Amino acid sequence: MKKAYFQIRIKQVLLQIYGVSGKKSAAGLHDIRCMVKERLHMEYITEKQAKKAIIDIGQRMYLRGFVAANDGNISVKTADNEVWATPTGVSKGYMKKKMLVKVDLDGNVLEGTRKPSSELKMHLRAYRENQDIKAVCHAHPPICTCFAIAGIPLDTPVLAEAVITLGNVPVAPYAELGSKEVPEMIAPYCHTHNGILLANHGAVTWAEDIYEAYYRLESMEYYANILLITEKILGKQNRLTEEQIDALLAMREKFGIRRGGRPVREH
């Protein structure tokens, strides 16, 4: 199965990137396969792009009120064993590139003069748990955090976009801030969901792209706001039917979103 998949991907990449058919050429099939394998593994953004994105997203988090003071953290994987991340004790709205730190997947500092956040262990666990994950965002969006404090998951099917992009957002059990228990709590969800609420803490999202990870955080807060207003203020929700949910999940698959879970129509 893997061999057949790889052969298909070779042909696709050759057609799309190198403009050849995938048949033997003067360079030889072996050399072509080596080039394609190398290209297929070039999935990481550059360090320059990563640092620029972290600064940009930190400012967005701060301006949207997702973080206060020095809350939150952002990380991007730029190589198999290299991650750029926000440091501890710095406002995400006022970071500079020179403040960022590069670590390996064990948390050892490879570059930078500041200490990484103690919560970075949560990010690193996500990267080790699922190699498809390339970026992680953690913040305290107010409404999401209220749901996390109340122990209420975001899983009611009232919004089509939320079904596609998030599916459902469970609440991970409480763990002490910065402890080794926090990574353990998120590990079970890294292959099945796109983000979770951290009990009595906040929210964390991940994705194959740094901006997608951040947008999922925005979507999660918007979804929480919709649920709060429709259920607690308006007191009425017209929930999507199982057939409508099925159709949206099929759309999710077409969009290439591989995780998310299924929302729960009846509680």
C-alpha cells in the first residue's frame, strides 16, 4: 500500500514540479526518485518565515484579546528536530525576532538568549505525537476559556463552518501549569482533533501550517461565542441534522482536513 502510494506521489510531484512524466529519463529513475523524496520532505517553512509568522501571530493574539500580559505561546517546526518558539515572560504583542528561541524536540535550546516557556513541553509533545503537525498556538481566548473553566466542550452542530474546520473541541483534564502532566493530557487528541480546551486554563490548536493553527484559534473563539449566545442568551438552537453533518464531514475530507471529530447533536 505504501509503495503504491509513494509511486503515485512520485508521478504527481514529477508532473507538477519537474514537468516530466515519471518514466525513465537520461538521469535515470533512481536519481529522479531521490529528487522527489527530497522534495516531498521539504515541508517546512524557512526559519526567516517562521520567525516573521510568530511575531505577526503574537500581535494578532494580543490585539484580539486572546492573551493578557505575558500569556500564551506559539511555535513552528522548521526541521525534523528544530522548533522556533516564543520565550517566557514576554508579551506576545511586543515581541522582537531576537527574543525568539530555537529548541530541539527534547526542549534543549539550540539558538537564542532567552528561556523558552515552560508550556513549550505541550507543543513538543504534539510534534512528537503527530509528525503532520508543524505549528501550535496556545492562548486564553475569553469565551473559550470560560467553556474550559465550566468543563463544557464545543461540540454542538449549529455552524457549518465549525463542523468542517473544528468538528468538536473536547476539554482535556486539568493539569498544573508547566507540569509534565499537561503534555500527557493533550497527547490523545493530536491524531483526532485540531484543537482542545484545557480545563481551567485556555485553548490550544495545531495544524500543518502556522497560520492555519492560528485561524483555528480564531474559529474556536467564534464558535464558542455562537454557542454561548444561542444557548444561554437566545435560548434556542436549530441544530444540524445527522444527514447535514454527514455532508459537511464529506466536504471536510475533500478539503483535505484530516482531523476534527464529529459534533454531537443530542446531549
